[in-house]
Amino acid sequence: MFKLISSKKGVVLWVLLFCILSLLAPDISLSANFFSELDIDEVSLKGHKLHIKGHTDLPPGSNLHIKVSIPNLDDNKGKDHDVKVHITPGNFFVMIDLPKEWNGGGIKFLTLKAIFDPHEQPKNVKAKVGKNGENLKGPKVKAENGKKIMIAFKNVIF
């Protein structure tokens, strides 16, 4: 009788453990279809060149638009930059030439924005993220003009 009870307990414990794990662990095949990461990790200034590094879970071959806004720059030339960046697996990097007059003394402020727009992607990327960004999820995803876009912001002080 003891073996019968212990084997029933064992089965019950295994079933209970399986149920708990299935609730806690996401379905890998399902979660791999969604994209939610886009971060600007590092910003550095080398002379008048701005280096921007980041990471993402967007498919390799995706395109990002990096927008740099420089407040309080007297001349509008070079005040705002919009650069297209190609994503390598998991990462992106861009160097932007800043106006030479910006490199003077004092505190400098920059606003950076990385934008992923599904309408501006190659076909193979659209197939993964959805024509209108249906597979974009998370707090960095915004609805805009009938599509979902992903945006990361970073304010920088030098």
C-alpha cells in the first residue's frame, strides 16, 4: 500500500510541477514571434563625432531612423539630424558628424530618438514584424497612423 500511495504522490507532484512551470515559463515558439527591445545603450562624443550604440531584438536587416536634436544651437544647419541605420544581429551603431561650432565649451544637451517603422522595412523584415507592426509589443511600441512603431528615447548631457 505504501508504494501505491507514494507513486500516486509522485505523479501528483509531477503534474503539479508541470502545471506551475507551464504557467511561469513562456512558450518559446510564441514569444520568439514578438519584438519588444530597442535601447540606446551608449552615447559618446569624440571630437565633433557622436557615437551611438544600442541593442534590439528586431530582426537583422531591419532599418532604424536615429534622430538627433540639438537644442539651443543658433544656426538651424545641423540642428536636427536624421540618420538611417542598418541593424546587425542584436545591435546597431552609428557615427554622426556634429556641427564644429557645437564642440565649444559649456554644457551640451542632446535628445536622441531611435525609431523602427514597419512600413520602411525590407520584405523579409516585414514578414517577421508584420506589415503594420502586428508583432511589436511592449512599452516602447506606439500606435501611429494605423500601424505600430517602436521608439527609444535618450537625453544626453555632455
